[in-house]
Amino acid sequence: MQQRTVSSPEMTNRLEALVERVAQQRDRTAFVQLFEHFAPRLKAFMLRGGADAETAEEIAQEAMIVVWNKAAQFDRTRAALSTWIFTIARNKRIDMLRREIRPDIDPLDMPGPEAGSDAADVVALDQAATDLRGSIAQLPEEQRQVLQLAFFEDKSHGAISAELNLPLGTVKSRIRLALARLRGMMGDHTP
């Protein structure tokens, strides 16, 4: 049985210092060192999880891009650096699997009129869709963002929480507030 290697405190401190340099200074050299350390481990993790070599490589690279872009969100008091990075990779894998199962759909596309539909119904449906888009656009950014992820990208509340680095309760509250606000704005269009 293969024994897992545990990072030494010195290694952990060095890696955390690298991510802090990426966050504060956009230090490319620090990022290269992080990439060289984590990318092979992420790829191996994905391979063990059943991904093919190309997919595992792609997920590892996408996860490391997120590390580059969101390094400032890493909080050593909430999780170990490796846990944070592996969670990002796992979420990328889940997103990829969802896209394979369900094709991307433009959330603002409305279905065309059915044969035999009354022209007035088609016009009313089109107007309601236009009003809904306008109402969504009026929501605060943080509410619009969680609605997009939850309903248009079909992500779970837990996945949204991890992706946005927000507490789960905050995600749920923002969704509830957004839906309540939309109901109020769209009250005239509900049957």
C-alpha cells in the first residue's frame, strides 16, 4: 500500500507565501512554482477520479487559472492551500460533467411559438420574456450573479458557495432576495 506524503510545515508555509505573492503582486515566478507543484498532483487526482488524460490536464490547467485569478480569496484560516486548490479542481470537474450531460442553453432564449398558438399568446410571452430580462438586469450584481449560477448554469448552492467563496447561508439568502424582488417586479405578468 502506497503511503501518502504529508506536506511539511516548511513546505506548507512556502506554498502559502507563494500564493500570497500571486495575490498581492501578481508574481508570475511565484505562480510558476505553484503551478509546477500543484498541476501534476491535480492531474493525478483527476485521473484517479476517472478522467481521461486530456480532460485531467485541462481541469488542472483551468483550476490553476482560477488560482491565478482568485489568489486573493485564499484564507489560510478557513482551509489548507491544497484543500482550497483541490476543491477548485473538483468543482471544475463537476462543471465539466454537467456540461457533458446537458448542453449549454442561452438562458434568454425563449422557445418559439407552438403550432396553433394564438398570436396574442405569442406576443404576451415575448413581452413577459423582455420584462423578465429587464427585471433581472435591475437586480443588484450579487443577486444577479447567484441567480445566473443557480438557475441558468444549474449549479448547486454548495458549488456556488465554493466558487464565490461565500458562506452557504449568504448564497441562499441572496437567491431568496432575488426571487422575491423579481416576483415583486414581475407581479403584473403572473397569471
